[in-house]
Amino acid sequence: MKKKNIALLGATGSIGLSALKVFRQHPDRFRLVSVAAGRQWDKLLPILNEFKVEKACLWDAGSAAQLRKHTSAKVLEGMDGLLELVADGEVDYVLNGLVGAIGCRPTLEAIAHNKQVGLANKETMVMAGEIINAALRRHPDSRLIPIDSEHSAIFQCLSGRPVSEVERIELTASGGPFRERPKSAFASIRKADALKHPTWKMGEKITIDSATLMNKGLEVIEAHYLFGVGFNDIKVVIHPSSIVHSFVQFRDGSLMAQLGCPDMQLPIQYALTYPERWPLNVDRLDMAKIAKLEFFQPDMDKFPCLALAYRAGNLGGTAPAILNAANEAAVARFLEDRAPGAEGAVGFTDIPRIIAAVLDEAAVKQQPDLDDMIAADAWARGAAHRLMASEPERELVAAGTRSKASKR
């Protein structure tokens, strides 16, 4: 069997590390040609050595310079480096595990070069779902398979069935660490509290998104573009044990679900091997031991980020890109963990307030091209940073009013 030659983007993150576990189980079937990461060159180096990787890219130029001192592999940097990795004629398959908006252009570049893409970077479809789908129509030899556990579950449940047979999609959410915490106690939530996810081990940004339920909101938008289902027919259900990864309700009354232990190796390998299923050494479910599965409706009053995602999705155009950029900016500031009351500090409850204020100010453009999306992303980050710049402006956000500094 011919090996698949893989470019792994986000190699030092949670998706990348899970992918490496899959590669180790099938050394005769996968060849890791190139890897990319943000700035953790010291964590990338042992991956280069173990898998004899020939090319690497680091987003941060200083980190790339450090890596070059310790390896004979070709070391690239920045967006140009990422695009070079995915365009490489030696690469068959691009596994995109990058976090944030930077994952969008490499996905488009991979499609333009007729690569197979395993997509764990949800921001790609949130920012540019229509653009990605148009690119896939122009390049029918390319194929995109989702890796997020929820979207992988839907993909598996559909098994190629047409969307016309689907009545609704239900995305499951763990509910994060604050599902049972009263809203009145949210103001005291700090970074360390929000990073204590009950079931999944993930990077910091996605863990905070899970705690606010923005992660699920982004997945709603992603599902809309991946599967062509309207927003009114995409529901979210809280499922704390993370055993059922999502449901598809068909029009004949059948409800299909995909179940499995919470381990990202399964959706990663399925995306790599589709339509085949290969052996995989992960935990198996024992339904008798599980005994019961619990489901709850999400509380959008406690978790307004979910409602904001539906709002942006229904607005369409550049609104999802604006939502995503404002969220990335607010979460990044929250992760700085500045002391409450300090200049520029962002608390847990400030995150949705900032996003809402940016959406309120946005001039949403319909039928955007990629340049429009990039411009909307940049504007939204700037608007969010202006809102976070000083305590008086943050108070305006908290009051739900518009800051003059963020008007466009």
C-alpha cells in the first residue's frame, strides 16, 4: 500500500499530538513530510527527529531562527511558509489543526492544489464557508473531511445521504466547567477556573471557547457550511459525558448518532482513511457500565456566546468572520489573566459583551470575497481592542452601549 504523504499544521497542539499517536500506530501507511507550529520550536524539534521530517514552518520568525540552529530540515516561517508547505507537490494530504483565523488561507491553498484536507480548524468554515465550498466545486479532485468530533460524527451518520433527507442536526456539547454554576457567580471566574474542562484536554483558546459555549456556536456555523443545513435546523444539546458526539434526525423519523470515548484519535484517523476503517488502539465503550446518558437544553441566558453565533450565522456575509475575530481578541486578552480592575483587563463575562458590541458596530458585507473576509477580520480585531483599551470603554461595553471609539 502506498503511504500517504502528510503535512501536519498545528503539530504541537492537541490535534497535532493526537495525530502523531495515529501515525505511530500505522508507520507503514503514513509518512509525515512537513509540520507547522506557532512558536514552540523546542516541542517541534523532537517531532522532526522522530519522524525524519524534511520541512517545518513556524509562525513566529524568531522561533524559526532558533529551530534552524538545531536541525538540518528546511525551516520556513509565517503565512508564506504555511502556503509553501501545503502546495508542496510531495504532499497528498493536509491535516489542518491550526487554531484561529490563520488556518483559512492554507486550507484554500491546499484545495487549489487538489490536496485532500482533514479540517480541524473550524475558523476556516466560519470565516469563509461559502468561499471554501466554491473552491471545492472548482477543484473536484480535492476533498475536505471534518475532524472536529461533532462534525465527524455528523459526517459518519450521513454516510453520503443527501441533505434533502435530513430533518435536523443536533450538535452535542459538554457544557464546559460552568454548566451548573449560577450566572450570579460568573463575574468571579478566572483563567484557571475556565481551563478546567471536565472531559476534553485541549489548547487554551478552544478550552475557553468551550467554557463560554462559543466553541459550540462556531460549530453551528461550521455545520451550516459543511452540510448545507439551515440554521433553524441545527440544534445544540448539552451532553456532559461527551459519549454521543452528535445526532442526525432524518425525515423518516430515524435518529442516527455516533458514539465513542472522548479521544480525538478516532475522528483524525477516520478523516485520514475514509471511506475505510482501520484498526485503532483507543478505549472502547461499555454501555452497561455507562448505564445512562444525560441531555439538557443549553441556557443561552447564561451563555450568550451561543446566541451571538446564531445571530452572526443568520446575518451571513462577513458577520461570522467578525464574530470569530472579536472572540479571538477577547479570549486572548482574558487569557492574559490581568488582575480584575486593571487597565485593559477582560473578565469572563466581558467576552460576550465585547463580541456583541463589535457585531452591533459592524457593517456586514454580503457575498464577500476572501479580501473582504480578511478586511472584516482585521476591522473586528481593531474594534475589539479599542473596546478593551481602557476601563471607561469596557464599562460602556458592559452597559450594552456603543463605544464611539469602535464606530466604523
